[in-house]
Amino acid sequence: MPTLEETEFKGKIAFSLGRQFRAMWAMTRNAIEQIPDKKWAVGIKTDNEWFYSLRVYHMVETAEFYSRDAPNGMQWGARLGTINWWETLTHEEAAKKVIKGDTLIYLNEIAQYLERKLKGMTDEELLANDGFHWFTSILEKYQYLIRHNTFHLGELTMQLRAMSHERIKWT
């Protein structure tokens, strides 16, 4: 991807967030690429709810949720073809529905959407509230999203290492 230029953004805070999101997405892409296809939907023996594919999907879907202006209307699981999948599927069944290539497409869509959104925001707008009333500002919501996904990147890199694969590259 080309380097971000500060002049593409209306504010310094938006530019800083854009840089951090871009790095987070690069690491997430790398996490997807590092896992062999045959291990993509494999879970952890000690935790029947943790699956690599499902964790990556969760990261992207959570980014879709928090890139919205309000929490209302989110259809969790829509990209899997099963709204609220946890009500009808086991974690293993859901993990097998997460297709690696489709997940990369989904990630790119959300990353591009969020970057376009950030480019149009002033620092004052980022310091304002939106429909996510539990955050003090849109800035805090985006900081939370970066922290959330970074936590899960740590889980993914530990799983890669436990399976004797190369860890996620720092970006």
C-alpha cells in the first residue's frame, strides 16, 4: 500500500489513527497469510470456543461494528450467512464457515471504509460523541478498537508460534 500523507486528512488525530489502523490491518493480513490453509479452521484442544479463523473474523466484524456511527442495526454473522450464528451453530461449525479469502476481502473492505471515514474527519469531530454512548468520544471508540484487535493479534501470534509457524510481522 502507498504511504499515507498527512495532507490527505483533515486533522492530525485522524492522520495518526489512520497510520495505526493501517499498521494493524497489515499485521492482521499477515496473520491470515501465515496460517496454513489446513490449520485455518482448527481450534485449540483446551478451549472448544477458540478457533483461528473465527478469531480473525471476530476482529474484522468488530471493526465493522465500531466503524459505524451507532450500534443499532449491526447484523452479527451476516458475512457468514448466519445472523447471530452462536444461537444455531457450534464454534467449530462457525469456524468452518469462515473462508480465508473471503475474510481478506472483508478485512480490505472495512479497512478502506474506515480510512475514507477518517480522512474526512476533523480533530474536533473525533473528539465529539456518536451513538456509542459508552465511549467519551469517537477517538476513544477507535482507540478501543485498536486495543481490542491488538489483543487478538497477540492471541493469533501465540497460536502461530505454538504450531511452529513464523510469528506475525511487526508493522
